[in-house]
Amino acid sequence: MVTTAGPVAGPAESPSAPPGRTSPTALRILLGAQLRRLREAKRFSLEEAGNVIRASHSKISRLETGRVGFKDRDIVDLLTFYGVTDEHEREEVRSLAVRANSPGWWNDYADVVPTWFEEYIGLEEAASQIRAYEVQAVPGLLQTEDYARGVTMLAFSNPKEINRRVALKMARQYVLSRPNPPNIWVVLDEAVLRRPIGGQGAMKAQLRHLIDISQQPHVTIQVVPFQAGGHAGWGGSFSLLRFAEYDLPDVVYLEQHSSAQYLDKQDVVDRYMAVMERLCLEAQTPAVSVRTLRSMLRGA
């Protein structure tokens, strides 16, 4: 039986139910793409646009990729520079900027959400499809509360902070039960299922939860068994997020201990997508994977 270090924390606080609205992260990306199209239509360089708002070309790049918020003065100046004179169109863009700058529901957890993770929560909320390969632990969206607590206690010891982090993870899971939820397609290395994080009891409940949730039409779970040997996922865990909006590019998410990478260059995304497709072929089928989970639950 595996035990986790640190004090035992009490029940997680009730997570705040996230509002049913478009993620401000997604809105920033949409607005950035709109500004990029306007700039490119006029054949202005990043440097020229940057001069207009008294900023560097890298600031314009960050604006156009939705990595930073928007100042109304900058929006007004850029629209004028790009030749957008229609007042109704200008007001629509400015209104979108206001909505894009609004804090996400996760702002209530600002005390435990690192800045590098805020963007992922927003993208997760806006995604129409989330695909992930995991080699260490069950993905956050599919974790039970006790399993999530076990994972959190591996890195944190303060009971209050543990409760807050677990509550945040539970709040994120509302996307699974909302109207029109994203399609979740997860490939798990067998090591994830053999590692009883939180103890045997928590792991049994987690296996049972994976079996139950895999019956949902928008959730697919596959297992890469040890007997498969080496496989396409040798490089480590990653997530792929896709969006229904045409202007939102696919994003590859790579998480480290204290930072993360967000990759959206098409050639990079294509390489990760190819790895994911190979993993799905090398893994057990969803039906066989459920049988594997049931066998592990009986033996747990």
C-alpha cells in the first residue's frame, strides 16, 4: 500500500460552480486573431503596429496570440491604423476586448493557481475536444476527489492549500456535465493504473470512476499495456486541445513542475497529433481497456 507524505487534509471545500459563458481566454485568442487579420490585410508589419501603440513587435505578437489582455486605448489606435472606421464595427471589437479582459471563474482560486496554469484552465473550458496521453497520473478532469487529494499531497503539505487545490480541480470538472461537453479522449500508460496514489482505497474508487465515466458518449479511455513494450509516447505526457471556433488554433500543452509550454505552430501540433494517433493504434481498444480496468479493480 502506498501512503502519501504530509498531514491528512479534511474534505475539500465546495467548489464554486463556473458560470456558463465563453472563456475569456478563448475570447482573447479570437480577438487577437481578428486583429492579426486586419493587420495582414493592410500588409503592416508587427513593428509598424507596435509603433502605433507605443510597444514592441513582441507585444503585438502576444496580443495577436491572446497571451495578454487588451487596453482600450490600444484597440482604438490599432483599429484606426487598420482603417476600421465603421463605428458599429469598432464598438463590437471594443466590447469583445472588455469581455476578453474579464477575470475567469478561476480567479476565485488565485491564491493557488499559478499564472502559467491560468491559460490552460481557460483553454480547457473553451475546448471542443481534449486528447491526452498520461504516464504519471490520471488526468485532472477524470480524477476522484480522494485521488486528487493524494496527487496534491505529493507536492503540498498545508491542509488549507490542499483543500483549495482539490476544490479547484473538482470545479474544473463541470465541463464534463455541462450542455455540449467537450469530447475527452485519454490514453493512459498502464503505470498510471498500477500506481495507487492516495492508497488502495482511493485507487479502487478511481478505477471504478474511470469505468463508469468511460460509459459516457463523450469520454473515451484507452490503456497502453506494459506488454506493448516501447511505443509512440516515449517522450512523456501531453495534451491536445481543439476548438470549435475556426480562428482558434489547436494547442499542445506540456506541463513541467513549475511551468508549462503552449505550442500552437501547425507543424508542431501536427507532430503531436501523429504521435497521438499512433498511441491510439498501439493502445488497447476502448472496449478492451474497460475490461482491463475491471480486471485491475477486482485485483486491487
